[in-house]
Amino acid sequence: MRHGKVLLKLSRKSKPRNKLLRNLLTSLIEHERIVTTQAKAKAISGLADKIITFGKKTNITDERKRILLRAYLYTDRAVEKVMSELVPRFQNRTHNYTMRSFEERRKGDGAVMHTIQYFGNKYLEEERENRYVNAMPDFSLGILNEELGFFQSALSDLTKKEEKINLADASKEMEGKPVLGTKEVEDKIKFFEKQIDRVKREIEKWQLKRDPNEEPPGMEEEPKKEGEKLEGAEADKSSKKWLK
């Protein structure tokens, strides 16, 4: 039983492991975001939080803090960033200064890669601001609209089927015969209603964040029909073409 065994050895002895963790921690503080393996990200997440908690202590002078932080970090730039940027940023936060998220599987050995980053870094804020702006191509929006049409059509068919079953059951009750019931149809109707709500939310979310200067899909200008008058630059191009 591995009760209380919280140390991740990372397939290394103590000295190489400590150097690795110091390197990762220094890089994380300098860049505020790194990509590493799942085990390494898990190993430094607690240390990254402890660094901020230590920097926020009020019973130690700043000079003493810098000296002690230098034992965990390799560069003076990382120490200065903790004191001047990260600690003030998390002054009103008590814990959980970092976040980990799945990135991909590494090509070659298939290792699970994770992104570990401090909250409030410039990359995270930029991703949140531009998350839905032109993020969904017109093809995907078309797929959502087709999906919405399919669910609405299926829901309409099920509603009609439910009405027929209710009429049949009413006549059977009058004759004293067993009724079929609409439990299965009602469950399917609830399912399709939930799916329709989900698709509508996705479409609305994308449309709210879409670039207002960009034309919505399916709004391309239709070609001019024969016999229809051309205006402006189109008329000039047409006349030059025939003059040639």
C-alpha cells in the first residue's frame, strides 16, 4: 500500500531529479507557460504554487526572500519576476496559482504531454479573448445547421407519431384492449429536444464572437442573371470586355 507516498521519482535519483525540477520551475516562472510530460507537470505544479505562497509571506524581508528563492531557481531573472510580477498578481488569491491541461501525445513514444501555466499569463488571456473569433470555419457552421435541421425533422416526426399512438390508445381503451403507451417515444423526444438546445447554443456562441466585419456563411453575392442591368465597375468591365 502506497499511503502518503507523494514523491514522484521521475525515474531519476535525487540529485538529477532536483536539478530537473529546478530547471522546469525556472523555465515556468520565466515564460509562465511550458509544455512537458504529464508526470513532470504534476511534479512541479505543487512547487510552483509554493514559490508564490513563499513570496507572499510578510514576516520575511524581500532581501531574505530573494536569497531563499535563489536556492530553488537557477536565474536572478526568475527570482526578480516572482517578486515583482507574480506575487503582486496573486495578492488576492490564496491558492491554486497554476493550471494543467492536456496538450497532445508526443510523436515517437506516445508520451502524454501537458501544458502547465500560471493564471493571468499573456498567452492564456489572448486565447480566451480570441477563442471564438473566426475560430469556427464556415464548413463547421454548415455542419451545425445541418445537424439542427436533422434533429428538428426527427422531433417533428416523433411528435406526429406520439399523436397517432395517443389516438390509437384512446380507441383501444374504449374497446377494453391493452394500450401501447408512449414512454419510449417521450424519451426520444426529450433526447432530441436536448440536442436541439445544445446545437443552438453552439451556433449562438459562435455568432456572438464572430468578427462583425466578416460576412456570414451562405451570404455570397449571387451571380447576375441574363438580361439584368450591370452597374458601376461591373458595367465598365463588361463594356471593355466586349470592346476587345
